[in-house]
Amino acid sequence: MPNRTRIDVLPIQEAVATASPRAWRDGIVVAREPDTITVALLDGGATVLATRAAPASGEPVAVHLVAEVVALGGAWYAARPVVG
């Protein structure tokens, strides 16, 4: 298993993300607020995530919506969808 930094990622989240690699979706950060990011997904749509990740607008990320993880560079962060 690759060595990566994990921030607030539970072992079950890592297990789900690792077991289902096809669920990762690439995106570009289009907005950042305190504790949330908005990601435009390259395959269409957008999602708002509550996370400690702090990418700049325009930065590429990968999102695993099932495991609730966002990958930024070599780090994985917990990323809960914001509903509402």
C-alpha cells in the first residue's frame, strides 16, 4: 500500500477508498470557504465538501464520494458532503 498522509481519515474510509479505486472522480476546486471546498467534477456536476483540506481555487483534486475522502497531492483528507 502506498505511503500517504491521512488527515482525519478513518481506517474504514481508507479501506473503502482502496477497495473501490474506480469510484475516484477527478475535479477542480472552484471555491474555498473556511472548512468547505466546492469541487467541479470533470465528469459533470459539482459537490461541496466539509473538509480540513485547504487547496487553492483552480487546484486539481480527486474525490471519493463513497468513502468521503478527498486527495490533494499525496495527502488524503476526510471530506463529508454538505447537504442542503
